[in-house]
Amino acid sequence: MKKDTTNDMTVGSPVSLIIKFMIPMCLGNLFQQFYNIADSIVAGKFIGVNALAAIGSTGSLMFFVTGWLNGLSSGFAIIVAQMFGAKKFDRMRHYVAMSIYLMAAFSIVMTIGFSLANKPILHLMNSPEEVFGDVTAYMGIIYAGLIITGAYNALAAFLRALGDSKSPLYFLIISAVINVILDVVFIVVFGMGVEGCGYATVIAQGISAVCCLIYIVKRFPILHLERKDFEICWDSFGRLLKLGIPMGLQFSITAIGTIIVQSAVNIYGPVHMAGFSAAGKIQNIFATVFTAFGATIATYVGQNRGAGKMDRVKQGVRYTQMMVLGWSVFCYVPDVFLRKISDISFRRSIGTGRSKCVCYLFPDSILGISVSRKYFSSIEILCREWDMDLYQCLAGYLNWWREPELSY
């Protein structure tokens, strides 16, 4: 008999459930970022500074592209979590099937569109001539593998919707190790250059997707789909897109600002590109906690709202915001950390300055002094649960500080 390893978040201590779910989610996000970090390290070590700058400068662009797919899958997973919490398993499987259709469609369209626009985008980003070829080749391979990225994000989102945030982490750890090994093999043994890093990333992501699929088949009979589940329902598509598109924009649109800044940095050449890229990766390590809290509260609220347990929803929201505020204050640490590890060449770049500016704004983003993705990652997800717009969401958050009850 197959063991069902779902995690019912409608019972038990909200704080304990949220923390236990968030930690693997956060680590998973870090390991997903590790693909690009590992590529940068290996390329910089065995190829040179131009290769490091080429791959490092793609971080914001990759975040924009993969963030869209990650946001879509997270939005779709909210409805899956609601149906799971309401114990409407037939409807849950139906929405899983409709999500698969949508993720496949978006991945294919994005692959075609970004592949065609690859060089024009890089020209707009002012990529220097000395690294332009490497950046083009690397991103072309990443775009070709977006269907694999979409598959992993969707499968991992389904697991998280049912309360399992640990299994996707394990699969990401395995694939991250494989990615490093393949990076070294393709670059050192086969001399493939930057393209080898791209192939290693796509192959490693494919392995994590296959692991997720096999695990679902073996351990989650509740997610076994039948032909009737794939019967197309346009109303279901509409409901999924109503949540998925705003979350996809939330996850990716802030990357546009980073891309613009990266375009300005690219003018100064590979050294500055490498320094800015290194600071950005350290910043993302700290910022990923906000995204993890957002995805965690989405699953928690989805399940409890589906079960009609609104008191637990209010408790979970309040505790989560307290924890997010605490982490935002802690994020002053990156500046001190960078002062210890940065060498002379790094200081000559703008890496340290970038990290200092960003880490000082983390607490502000939570307090509402500056509006950023870190602030809205959990708050906006909640407004999607009640089909509220961003302004209602902001008003509800400010009211939460003033009143003991949620305004919505």
C-alpha cells in the first residue's frame, strides 16, 4: 500500500507549521539560485573573469524569466491547496490537470519568444562585446530548457500545496550537486566553455523534475490523475490565471528594475559586472526568506480557508508578519559580512555599495517606507486568496497594525 505523505496544515500550532514548512522552502529557493551561482564560480575559476561576468550578468534576466514560471505555479497551487483543505479531492486533481496545460503552454510560448528576442534583449542591456557571445549562448540554452524549468516548478508547487516542502528541497540538493559535477566535466574535460554551464543547468533541472514526478507517483496517490481530470474547462483556466498571472508578475516584474540597473553597470565592463553580480547573489540569499514566507503563507491560508477555519488564517497571517519583520531587521548583516570578505578588486567595483544600499532598505520595505517585492511577497499572496487588488491589500495590512482583526 502506498503511503500518502500529505501535510494537513489545518490542525496544529500555526507558528510551528509555518516555520517547519518555510525552512525547507527557503533552502529550496537557495538551491534553485545555486544553479547560476555554481555556473559563475566554475566558469570564473576555469575560464576567466569574462566568463564570470557573462554568467553573472544574466542573474537578473534569469530571475525575470524563471520568476514568471515560479509565480504562475505558485498562483495555481493556491487553488490546489484550497481544494485539498476543503477535502474536495476530485476538484483538486482537476485543477492540477488544468495547471499542467497552462504551465506547458506558457513554457513553450516563452521559449519561442525569448529565443527570438535573445540578442535584442542583450543589446538593450548593454552587454559588452567581449562577453556578448558567451551571454547569448548561455541564455539561449536556458531559454531552450524553460519547459523543464516549468515542469519542476509546477510539480514542486503541487507538493507544497499538499504541505510537503521537504521533498522538493531534497531533489534540488541532488540536482545542485549534479550541476556542479556537470559544470566541471563539460568545461574542464570537454572544453565546452560557457555553453557547458548552460547544458549542466538544464540537465540538472531536468533531473529534479523527474525526481519530483517519480516521488508523486510513488508517494502521493491523492495526485494520481485520470483522463476525466484533463477534460478542458475554460472556467477553471480563468480561475487559475486570475491567481497565476498576478503572482507571475509579482515574482518577475521587480526584476525589470534590476535588469535596468544591470544595463547601466554593463557599460563599465567585466570587472564591475562581476562585482555587481557577486553582491546581487549575496543579497538574494537574504531576500529569499521573504519569498519563502510568502509561499508558505499561501499554502497555509489556502488550506485553512478551504477548510473554513478563518481564525487560524488570522493567526497565521499575524505570526508570519511578525517573523518577516524580524528577518528584515536582521538583514542589516550583509553589509558587515561584505566588509569582511571583500578584497581590493571587489571594493573597486560597486558590489559593496550595492549591498549596503539594499540591506539598509530591507526593514523599510516591511514597514512600508519603501515598497518592494520583499514587502508584498506574503501580503499580496493573501489578497489573491480573497480576489482583492493591491490597494485593498495595502489598506488591509496597515489596518492590521492598528486593529487586532484582519480587515478582510
